Amino acid sequence: MLLRDRRAYSMTFWAMFIGLVMVPTLALSIELGRYFYAIAEVQKAADAAAVAASAEINQQVFQDTGNLVPTAKTWGNIQSYVTANTANLSAKGVHAFVTEIHVNSGDNSIQVGVSADLSVLFPSVVPRILVTQTGIAKLRAITH
């Protein structure tokens, strides 16, 4: 009798729909939210690192020649800014690191690349996820 009842077909359809469509869609949306949050954190760290790098230029060389030259403390200082700005990711096992500093004396800008391996945040079936973001800081000309 139940096989001929339309309610049984409807209930089976909805159980299959929820199990095969809605649950995976919900899981995907949660994982994508986690991914975009992590990218935003890495970008925030890159921006802070670029500003920190701009504070660590050799001011005497910049005043004399107009060239941007990082000091000996630049790498350590910007890595500490990256670490401070990715504390939420570090608590989850994701550690961001500075990959490059590019100084452009032509337009008085400093670009800092920051990378993080986000694979820890996702199931092991997901391949390695390495995210690299670039922060840019422009310096104003120093006038006397």
C-alpha cells in the first residue's frame, strides 16, 4: 500500500534532495567563506607589511638621492607586522610569511608579497592552497 502512496514518493524525493544537494551546498558555502576570510587576512597583513616597510627605508639615502633603500631591519620588522596581523590564522595553524619586497623608486612605492599555505583549513582531499597577496605603500616626497 505504501508503494502506491504519493506521499512516500514525495518524502523520498525530499530526503534525496536534502541529502544530495542541500547538505553539500551548505558545506561548500562554509568552506568558501573560510577561504575568502583567510585571503582577506593575508591581504590585511600584506598591507600592514608594506606600510611597515615604508617606515624602514633609509631616510638619509632617500633625502640625498631620492632612492628607496631598505635598512637591515626591514625584513624582520615587516615579518613581525605580518605575524601580528595574522594572529587569527596562526591560531588555526596557518602561518603567513613575507616572500618579497620590491622597491620602486620611480613612483616612490614599496610592494610587499605575503604568502600563506591555507591547506590546513580544508579537508585532506583538497590540493595544496598557497595564497599570495601584495600590499603597496606609496611614500610622499620629503621636502625641506
